[in-house]
Amino acid sequence: MKMNWVEKFLMNNPIRAAFHVHVEAPLLERLGGRTEGLRVLEVGCGRGVGTEQIFRRFGAASVFAMDIDEDMVARARARLQGFPADRLRIEVGDVTAIDAEDASFDAVFDFAIIHHVPDWQAAVAEIRRVLKPGGRFYFEEVTRHALDKWSYRFFMEHPTENRFTAAEFIREVERQGMIVGSDYTERGGGDFVFGVGRVAPAAG
């Protein structure tokens, strides 16, 4: 589900970008480390603030950034036009049907997009499919605790069925074969969950 105009306004402003750069990305780095020299996928790239952090803070060699909203993809392309084409691909795409082969990425980043997906379990399964052995899934998500609040219901549009708590999201990530363990934290009184799931390395 695409963001409505209110959420787009909230996401596409300097305050939100600053919070992303100075709070969210550093927190995920502490939980999961850098991705120096690795091939990375970002699901729900928005206007590219997170993509830029994946390059600059996390050190990725290349990024495939995707978003279901054509407008956001256009904004991301404009923002990130300075990155060479051999390091950055930005496309319209659906996280429940990722245009990539199995085990093709070293890391996947989700900066609060999966709560927009009606079948969020399918999104988690697709992320696991495209991760290599030893790969990492960095996630920041909005929980049912937040989505049930009047401000979210009145001003924004999200699926109303099949929403998750922090514990339910982590349980599904681990059910799909990515171990989170203690590498997560809840913020905002349970409104948000940040964490990293790890795929077991290849045997031998």
C-alpha cells in the first residue's frame, strides 16, 4: 500500500531525514555492523535518504533500491544521481515479488516499509529468499501498537488487518530462517522495533 499525501509530507521533510541520519541508521549499525564492500537491497527506498546512508554510513559496494511508488522512485533517482550506475540501481518494485535471483544479496534494509504491506509475511519470506548464506536483514518497523493509535488511523492509510507486534514480527523473521536473538530493541513505548536478522553461513 502506497503512502497517502500526509505520510509523504511527513517522510519528505528535513526533520525526518535528520532523524533517519542521526538516530535510526546509527542504531541499526550498532545492532548489525557495517556492510563494507557488500551487495545490498533496500526495500521501500522512498526518496533515497536511507539509500544514501547505506552507501555512506554502512559502506555498501552496490545498492539495488526499490519502491512501489513511482513518484518516490523518481525522487530517489533525482537525489542519488551522483552515484555511478554500476553501483546503484533504482526501480519500481514490490517487496512481495522481488526482481532478483535467490541468494543474491549480502544484506537487505527495511526502513519502516513492511507495515504498509497487507501480506507482510510474504515480504519477509521474499527477503529471506534473496539473502545469501550469512546475509543480514536490517529492519526498522512500525508495530500494531502505533497503528492502532487515533493519529495513525486518522491521518495515514495502512492495512487494518494482519498487523504485527514487535514480538510477532521478530518471530516471523526467525521462522523464515533469520536469527535475531537479542539483536533488537523497541522504541517509542513499543511503537517501533529495530533489529537485525542473520542467515546462517554456508556449511563448511
